Amino acid sequence: MRILGIDLGSREVKIVLMEDNMIIKKMKISTMSFYRDYCSFNGKITVDLEKLKIENVDKAISTGYGRNNTDLKKFIAINEIKAHVYGGFYQTGLKDFILLDIGGQDVKVAKIEKGITTDLELNEKCAASCGRYLENMASVLEISLDEMSKYYQNPIELNSTCAVFSESELIGKIAEGANIESLSAGVNYSLYKRLKPLLTKFRGRKLVLTGGVATNIAIKKYLNKDYDEVVSVNFPQFNGAIGCCYYGERV
């Protein structure tokens, strides 16, 4: 059986094609390009699978930031928590874990016990605890996200709780002569501090880290202090789309 999973993110659309429970294709497209170049509208949005070079699909599942305001023809829509939890099942083989998904514009934390989601917390209101915050701060520092993510020691204290005001605070620290390593560590640690209130009741067990921020070395270093094990998955940014496919295999 061929199952297509699409995760409609705020910045990128992630696409995974799975056949007989094996990933055979995956791709990322900017959200703007996806709707402009690969979709048409006739009452509902139709995805042009031919343009995506995808054929013979038996089932299609969608999730993501755009799920509620984007009605895809021929797709079954599932909520993001379900998609990411099923992605966690597929990528780790675990049935008991804490899922932390840090996306571009939201954060999701879910507690999984014996394969069932028993608790969850969401942050969809503040960009300061999401990937977009790191992108903006890396731009201010004029370095890449990958470079910034390496630094976790001797962080400069950043106190602003607002993503916009944090930029001004960071510029002030630059003007005071702080070095790039401490500034980068300060940015990473400030994101970790904003995540902590969401994670307070989800400590001490295996943490499965997904989303674009899962590749941030510093964040993983900080989280290692709070959990017995931080589990990295092979395809953190594709986890939601993978979960769509894995869910589709079972319904």
C-alpha cells in the first residue's frame, strides 16, 4: 500500500511517501510555493501529485499548521498531536515517552504511556519559544542557525520575554562587546528557559525531540539535564508527515 503524508507547516510543507511501511520519498517545499505551484482550487484545494512526481497513491493523510484552514481534496485530515505521536512511534519504536515538537510557530509537548497520549501542553501564542525566534536572532547575529546552535557555554543573560524586544536586547549586548559564542549561547538558553514552564510536569523520562529545532545542539545539551535520555530521530522535520503515513497504515 502506498500512503502519502503531508504536514502543512507555517513555513514549509513536508511531504512523505511510504510504501509497505517504508519511506520511499520525502521532500520539503516552501508553503508559498506549495500552494502557488503545486495546487489548484475548485471548491477545495487539489494537490497536483503529477507535478510532485508522486503516483499510485492508495491513501492520503494531512496535518499541520494549515490543516484547519486548508481543505485538501482526497486527503483525510488528522490533528498535529496525533501525527507527531505516530511519527514518534515509527521513528523510535517506543511506546512510553515524552514528545517535544518545536516548530516554526508553535510548541507541542505530549506524554505517551503504553502507546496512548495521556497529557499534553501547547504553546501557539508566543513566537519567543519557537523556531522563528532562533531564525530572527541568528539574522541579528549575522550567522547561520547551525553555527548558532553549537554554543551553550557561558550564555549571556537575556531577560526579555518578547521575541521582538529580545532583538533590541541582543543588539545592546553586541554593542557592549559580548563575543559571538556567549551571545549565541544566550539566545539558545533563553529559548530553553521559555520551554521549561511547558515541560515542568513532563520530566525524568525519555524525551523524543522533533521539529526543526531538534537539530539545535545547545537545546539538546540543556534538555539532557532534565531527562534520563533525549532521543534524536533521523528525520525530525518530517516527523508529522511520517506520522500521517504511519497512521494511515493503521486505519
